[in-house]
Amino acid sequence: MASKGKREGREKESASALAEGVVAGDKRSLARAISKIERGDENLPALFSELYPRTGEAITIGFTGPPGVGKSSIIAKLIRLYRDEDKKVGVVSVDPSSPFTKGAILGDRIRLADHFLDKDVFIRSMGSRGHLGGLAAASRLAGMTMEAAGFDVILYETVGVGQGEVEVASAADTVVLCLQPGAGDAVQALKAGVMEVADVFCINKADHPQARGTAAEVRSILEIGHELDPDAPVPPIVLTRGDTGEGVAELEKAIEAHRGHLIETGGMERRRRASLRDFVISWATGRLEKEMEERLRGEDADVMERVYERRLDPIAASGKILRQA
């Protein structure tokens, strides 16, 4: 018991030292802390309990949309605008679809290369690796850790349009859906349910002949939704060019206008409360799922054997495991 107490004391001391480094703005400490999040390190609870009180003040923006739409290029230009305002920017790039690349897609990150040497910009890629609480929860923890390190703006970037992307992006105060002209992205986003959570629409590659047609298509879909809920604000549609930066200043203004609307109407507090509630549930669900998997691999192997032999049905087996948890 004494050795266990000493070990816990050392772990707590180690977590405190790392937390101090993060809060002091040390990039190595920040990188190590996020690595602990990715690994699901056993010291993570102690570490995050020290960091969490220093979160909640940053501007958080979620970018989602199909691969190849140019999100990274837009984000690179947006970072430049925030840096001109002397804001520190953190980026969490997420790839829920690829267990092989683990989110570190070199081509996308190259577009952010101009900011790699900026001490007030921190970019981290994350991917599917069985994160406790799901990838959305893990990326949220990474973003919060950047907040604790003193970053003023946190950008979440996801690859693709689907449920995982919705969960990651919806952790942010403002969700930007990026679409490209002539690709049918609006219909796919509507099917995936992403349009329902988007606060700002960005039609990238504005020089494309079908750019304005795509904007009109999106506007018609939004107007139908507005007819169903007249009290809901109609999200703005901004045309941009990630290669030249055209329209990105207007995008920043649209994001700021949405943030101002949330603060003015009390929507910010409601959104953040709902987001934190989802986060807690997601983390608890992930922990329960992990415990169930470990139980099935160990002491409850006989339960599964009875299921295989048709002596116990799967529903009854799951109930038995839950009661023993």
C-alpha cells in the first residue's frame, strides 16, 4: 500500500510539473500533454484536472467539409489574419477516416507550413487510434490543452463529411462548412446532417464557373430550413479562394458576427453547456466500453462461450456484464 501511495504521489507530481509547463506556454510540454491524450495515458486525469480551470476563454471554430475542398488553404490564410491581430492560434487537424495515416496527412499540413516556425502557432494532427471517449472527445481535450497553454483561437479541422466530423466540429462555438463548386457537396452534406450544425457556409474556389450556382443551391436549401423554423437565423454564405486569400477576411467577419450573436442572445452559454455535457457522456461511454472489452477478454470469457454455444443469448449476456460492471 505504501509503494502504491508513493507511485500515485510521483504521478501527481509529474502531472503537476507537466501542467505547469503547459500553462507557461512551453511547446514541448504542450506536445507531451497532447501525446498523453492520444495514448490514453493513465496520468491524463491528474494532468487535465490541473489544466481545465484555465480553459473556456478561447475562440473555437470547427471546419468541416469533403476532402480536397481546400480547408487547409483557407485555415492557413485565416491564421495569418488572426496573427495580424496578435492572437495565438492552435490547430487540431483530425482525420477520423484513416487508421493508417493517423491524421498526419502530409499534403494537407504542407499548406500550413508558413506557420510552422511561428512560436505563437501550434498545429497538431490526430487520427483514429481507439481514443477513449471517441476521437471527438480526444480532439476536444487537445484543443482545451491548447487553451490552457494560452492560445486565443482554436481551430478544429476535419477530413470528410459524416457523423465523426459532425461530432468533432460541433465541439466548437462556430462551425464552418466548406464546399466546392460543381461536386454535389451540398447534397452530400445535407444527407450527412452537417448542414444542420453549420453556422457559416464557405464556398471555396470562388473562381470556378459554378461557384455562384453552388452558393445559390446552398441558399435554396437553407431557405427551406428557415421556412420550417422561422426563428432560426439563416447562416451566411461566403465565397473564398484559398490560394489567393480572397474572401477570407469576409469569412472571419462572418465567424465573428456569429460569435457576437451567440453572446448577445445567450446562445453561447447554452451551446457550451450542451457541448460539455456531450463531452462528459462521450468520455464516460468510452470508458465503459473499454471496461466491457477488458471484462470480455478476461473473467467473462465463459459468458461469451455460453453465447457461442447458444446457451445464452447476446442480449441477456450484455445485461449480465452490465450488472457486474
